[in-house]
Amino acid sequence: MLVYLRLLKESLSFAINALRNNKLRTLLSLLGVTIGIFSIIAVLAAVDSLDRKISKDLSSLDKNTIYLMKFCFGPSEIPQWKREQFPNVKYDEYIALKNSLNNTEQVGYQLFVNHESLKYDSKTVADVNMIPSSFEMVDIDGLSFEKGRFYNESESNSGTPVIVLGYDIANGLFGESDPIGKNIRLYGQRFTVIGVMVKQGAGFFGDSNDTSVYFPANFLRRMYGDSDAMTPVIVLKPVKGIDMDAYKAEVAQKLRAIRGMKAGEIDNFFVNVLSGFTDFIDGILGQMNVVGWIISGFSLLVGGFGIANIMFVSVKERTNLIGIQKSLGAKNRFILFQFLFEAIILSVIGGIIGLLMVWGISVILTKALDFEFVLSMGNILLGTGLAALIGLISGILPAISAANLDPVEAIRTGM
């Protein structure tokens, strides 16, 4: 064991000397490994960070949550022109499903509308995400409150002008003062603030609850009716542990019956399950991983040839020393391991530089973009292990050629 520790120490010394004595050559040779490790770990770290952000944003939602609407979350076999002819879901359908569906915790109703501005006295907050919805959305969306409450069933059904503010909206309009009970203006009407949601942070999908407001959907329906400018959606939260395929079939059958659709007619609506959307996102992230590995593979290939080149040059420069070592009794495996360790160490140095670059960029982007880029210990170990593997593969042939040198010829050649 002591022999191999000494061997490792000597190999490290030779690797450091190679860096010192041939700075440009070594730098250029290590560049491929550095770029390759940087590319792979940067992609993996970005995908991990995105995955963590998505999981955090969706943590309050049940992945079995269903969004019943005229649009599809992912790709569809139905042509777009035909999908555009589908009718919107209706408020009456929401009521009918709520009264007839089994194995359902909550059924909610929500409208997708344009962003608007909110006013309080002389202060205005623009580009606010509007979420007109029924009272059940407080449970479906898993909302938590800094102050106040959500609107109740009576306020929801009657379209009472009450509003729940996101954290940033409340801060922008009221600062440190308490907004509960204050009146703000929206759609030219006065709304009474009844609640402020806890701070959530930036959302991966765009708007977060910090820049959103909730108010009764029936307020807009009372003002504008069921306008085509608003896209309605019925949100269903099934009970835990249910057979989702059977539940989706029941939902589709119920809505078809409500609409009086005939047998053989295709569904003119989509039963979108949140888990299907997350699977779609996971597929995109997986493709990003594959592309990252392919691009990085070329850099690693170049880096491997660079390490091999360094080691062949190193063998040639130390031919005389190898001959002396073998004449003094050094075994072939000792010479072999010496050069293998040196190749691995050089490659790992390149890999560490790549990892440091990823870490530095992740710190800068985290501060600049308000998005947490994470370089996990798993990715660090993967990058280091991959660099060592590249060094091992690249150093095999030079190490074998060094180990097989004839000691007499080696000493004579080196003179």
C-alpha cells in the first residue's frame, strides 16, 4: 500500500511539473476535458435546477388535478382547425359536474383573462395576473395567507367585488400598511381587499401568486357574460388513490351526457391531467440531457486525445528515467500505474476547472436572475468520475508503451 501511495505522490508531482514546464501545451490539451465536463455538468445542473423549480412550483398541487377545457396541454391527434371549433366549458357544466361526480374532493371554475392594472389612491400596479375563480380554488391551488382570508361560497356565487392580493401586489400598493378592508379599483369598479397571500417567489411558468390576484369569477360573468375574450376551465381534484383512467372516463362520460353528444362523436373537450403536463416537461428535460451529452461527448473525445498526446510526449521525455527505474528493479505494473495515475490526475485537474466554471456561473446566474441554479454533490461526483475515466482511457496506450520499454534501449535512447 505504501508503494502505491508513493507512486500516486510521484505521479501527482510529474503531473504538476507537466503543467509548470509545458503550460501552453498542457492548457490546450486539458481544454477539451474542461469544456466537455463543463458542458455536461452545466446541462445536468440546469436540468436539475429546472426540475427542482418545477417541483417546487407544483408542490401545492395534486398531480392528479384535472383541467377540463377546450384546449389540450400537450400534442393532440385532433387537427388544430377542428380544435378551434370546440366550445368553451360553461359555468352550468361546472355546477352539473359538481353535483354529479363521484370520488371528487373539489370542483372549481376559473377564467383565463388578460392582465390588468390595479389602483389604490395615487398608486398603480400594472401587468397583474388576474385569476377570476370560484371559491373552491383556495383548496385546489393550496393557497396560504399572510393576512386575511379567501372569499366564501356566498361571495363567490354572487360575484361580490372582493379580492385577494399576491404578496408583491399588496406591497406595491400598500407598502407597510395593512391592506385588509381597503378599497382598490379594477375594471373601473371598487374591490375590497380581504386577503394577502404568503410570498411564493418567482414561478417557472411565468406568473406566480406574488404577482396575481384572485376574485370571484361571477363578478366578470355578471359584467360581461360568457365572453369569448375569457377562456373558462373546470378544475377537478379527485380523491386520493383513485384509478385515474376510470375517473377520466367518468368525467368525459358525464360531460358528454350534459352536452347531449351522440355515440360515435369525438369529444369536443380535453380532460387534461396535471401529471400528463409534468410528464411532457420531463420529456423535454430528458431531451435536453441527451443533447447535452452528445455535444459534450465531442469535447470529451478531443480532450481524451489531448491527454493521450501529453502522455506520449511525457513517455518520450522520460524514456531515460524509465530505463533507470526498470534497471533498478521497477516492475512493469509500477511503470504502468505511474503513467496511468498521471493521466488521471491531469484529466481530473481539467474536470475540476470545468466544475469550478459551472459553480461560478451558477452563483452569478442565481444572483442575477432570481432563479436558484444548483450544482449538486451528485453532479460534482459525476464530473470528477467522468474526468478520471477519460484520463484512464486516454492514458492506457501511453502507459502500456512505457511499461513495455526495454530498460537497455530506454537508457540508450535517452542518452
